[in-house]
Amino acid sequence: MKVAIAQINTTVGDFEGNLKKCVCAIEHAQTHGCDIVLFPEMTLSGYPPLDLLERKAFVECAMRALDDLVKKSKGKGIAVIVGAPEPNPDTDGKRVFNSAFLIHDGVVKGVHRKVLLPTYDVFDEARYFEPGQEPKVFEVGQTTIALTICEDIWNDKAIWDRRPYHFDPVGTIVKQNPHIILNLSASPFWVGKFSKRLEVARSVVNRANCPVVYCNLVGGNDGLIFDGRSFVVAEDGSVLGVAKAFEVDMLILDCSTATASSAPEMCASDDEINDVIDALTLGIRDFCYKLSFKKVVVGVSGGVDSAVVTALAVRALGQDSVIPVFMPSRYTSKESEEDATQLAQNLGLRLVRVGIEPIVTAFVETLEKATGAPIEGVVLENLQARIRGVILMAISNREGALVLNTGNKSEFAMGYATLYGDLIGGLSVLGDLTKDMVYKVARALNTKKPTIPEHTLIRPPSAELRPNQKDEDTLPPYPILDEFVRLYVVQCLDAKVLVAQGFDTEIIKKALSMLRQSEFKRKQAPPILKVTEKAFGAGRMYPIVNKFQDPVE
């Protein structure tokens, strides 16, 4: 059986556009003599549609797109497997299924409804979907195929200490002796995710003794980035082929004749930092293009965070689409201005300079007259950040450009950002990268050509909102803070475990307090591009009002 894996980039709610991509892929697969073309999960509606699924008209549009695809498939001589939300005809239960449709010669030959509905991390599918019952197999020519959707294959005892579900669809499939298992997936990227997918697929192959064909979505939708990397695993566990990472692709294989040595070149990178760079690039590009933003604005400070965001924006959108803005005050060092200028030159950008000192003076005089009290300390510091935010938003309005936020995950964890100041923006590019990851990305960007000034990478980070300020005057030292974020926020280890591992008790207490007290800021942060297993945002839901204190001993 010759299979085409159509790794396409869909947009939520763009039924016409998604349908056109399906038709083009079907025609391409047909010209290559394929028997089946497999698409990602929720192909026609895009993924994740979230509360749009509660709108009857949205689901009706999906069904009309499906009807159109069924008609267009007639006479093609190829089986099409596509995903879409499907109305639940029962009077009880959720109103919609997450379904995969087997179409052949203008007829829907079978439907598989997703059985396992994830409700962890960024997923909340049980909120919308009625679970399917036991999976069935279908006949395509002389081949028996089993259809699964994403999570359906992720419940093997062999890969979990504690399985997330009681029911195992793969166990039911194995009893039906399929020749091949097909999986429609929308699996978001995080560092190391591809290896986990391969582990899952090999576990299924080991039990079913047949190949697994896995089609993953590619592209960015809100803060989620889908890396593609669709693949085929043979019944002996070898990888027959892998589609491109972070790109639209079509992988065509004859599962009966392909071998690991004859398969197309695998594009599964083991370089985590380059993966992060590619992911963020795709995330920026799709967020802007799918929202019709042709330009972005970045507040450039001379520091590493804003330098990396600017470089990634140029990589994603091109030089003509990036507006760097440098906004010095009396506390801005000469080195910062030199670094910001050099960055712009390296990237071929025109640096916009807007001095904020006259504006700060006007605010201070006005506020001191109104309040009868001096404007100083953190009030003055935050005032500068908010003035810069106003300037960026004004340029955003003038140019019709999206402001990119430049904060990193370590800062976000501690609330080291000013509401309506440096926390502004339509998209947070680095909000899931700890400070050490930001430096790694910066150095990786510099390996291809000098981009970020070396001086930016060696001087201590500073917000430069007061004389001689350094980030670590307020924050725990970054090496400790970054590890705290990885262990406590991402891996969810208890505080006492961190102390037992050798972390200073007082530093952990301080970090816990800052993390808890800044939840209200993170709730107002821009959507964050997710690149780790646990990002701030939809995948980490903590109450704003929270008095729980994790014991450290």
C-alpha cells in the first residue's frame, strides 16, 4: 500500500483555505499513484478550535467542507482520511465528536471518533467532545486499516508509570489484526517531543506487529507550534521516513517495500536549540500572517532578550517587516546604545530612536503636583517602562504592526515585568525560554553570521531603570532561578525536593513568594509561544488569589 502523508498547515476556522489545501494534496498524491492520503487531526476546521466548537454554525461549516471534499474526491481512485468536528446526534452527552472520515470515490466509507480526550497541559478536549467508543478497522482494497486520532495511541503501560486513562484503544485494535495503523495528529512541539512520539509509535508497533503511519499538523496557531515531522514506523520498529520539521511537506512511502535504508532522508534534528529557533520562527511567522500583520515592532534595549526577538523576527518576516525602537533615558548606558545600534546594522534595519527623558520629566512634574509626593523608587522605574510601552503601541497603531514582547520565562516566573510597560505586546516570543536558553539561542544565531553583538552576551543583564541597576539586585541569580523554573514550574517538583537537592532554603522561599504573588501579571501577559513541556498560559492554570505556601522543609 502506497501512502501519502499530507503534512499541511491549517488555520482555525478557514474552512475554504483548509479545503483547498486538502484538494491540492489529494491531487498531488494521486499523481504519485498513492492508495491513501492521510491528513492531520481536525483538518478541515483547524486545531485547536476551542470554544468555537460550541457554535452550531462552526460545526455546520465543517460538515459543508467535508461534503465538498467528498464530492471532489469522486473519481480520484484514492482513499482520503481527513479530520473534522462531527455533530453528535444523541440527545445526551457532548454535542460534537472529534472524528476521522475515510472517504473513497465520493462516499464516506467509515468514521472513527476519537476515544481518548486529553485534559492536561494545553488540552481540554473533554470540555467539547463526546468520546468515541471502541475503535474499528476498515477495508481499503485488500488492506485492513485501523484509524486512530492522536491521543488514542498514547496510553500504553510500557511508556507510563501511571497511565492517564483506564481504556486502551490500541488493545482493542490489536485484537482485530489490522495490516496498518493510521494516526491523525495535532501534537504541539516542545523540546524532545519527537523522540517521545517515536517511543509511543514503536510501542504500538511492538504490540500490533504492523506499521504505524503518523501524520502530524505543522504550523503555528496562537501560542501552540506544531512541528510536523510526520513519520512511518515499520513493523520491526525501524523508521521508514520522516517528513520535514516545521515545514509543509508530503511524505510518500510504500509500506510494503520501503526499508530504513531506502527511505527518504530523515529530518528529525537532535539539536534542541536549533529546533527552538525554528519553532519560534514559525510561531512568529504564522501568528502574524494568519492575523494579517505585515510588520512587527520590537523595543530594543541593547540587552540579549530584545536582540534575540529582533533577530528571530527578521528570520521569520524579513528585514522590511521589522521596526526596532530604541528608547533611552538618563539611565541608559552608552554600551546599550552601541549594542542596539550594532544589532540594527547587523540585521540591516533602521533603528528608530525615541528619547523618553522629556516625557518622564513631564509625567513626574504632573504627578508630583497632583499628589504632593515625590515620584521616585519603583514608581519612577515603572513609569519609564510604561512610557516605553505607550511609544511602542503608538508606533504599532501608526504602522499597523504587532508589538512583540521581549520578556523571558525566568522574568515572567518572578513577575519581573511592568504591567502596561514591558509586559505589553501581542505575542510573547521568549516567554517559554529561561534566561540561559535565551543566551543559547543568541549564540546559535551568531554561528551562521554575526548578528547579536558579543558585548551584549557578556555584560550583566540590567533593566537600566535606576543607576547601576542589575537584574540580580532583585532576582535570585539566574543560574539558580533558571533551574528553579525548570524543576518547580516545568517538572512540578515539590519545594522540599529542591532544598534536598542542595538549593538554598532562603532563595527557594523568595522564589516561591515571587512566583505566587505575580500570578495576576502572568494572567495579563501576551500569548506565549510554547517550546517546553510546561509553559505559562493555558497549560499552567493556577488561581490568582492563592495563599498556599509550598513547604520547603
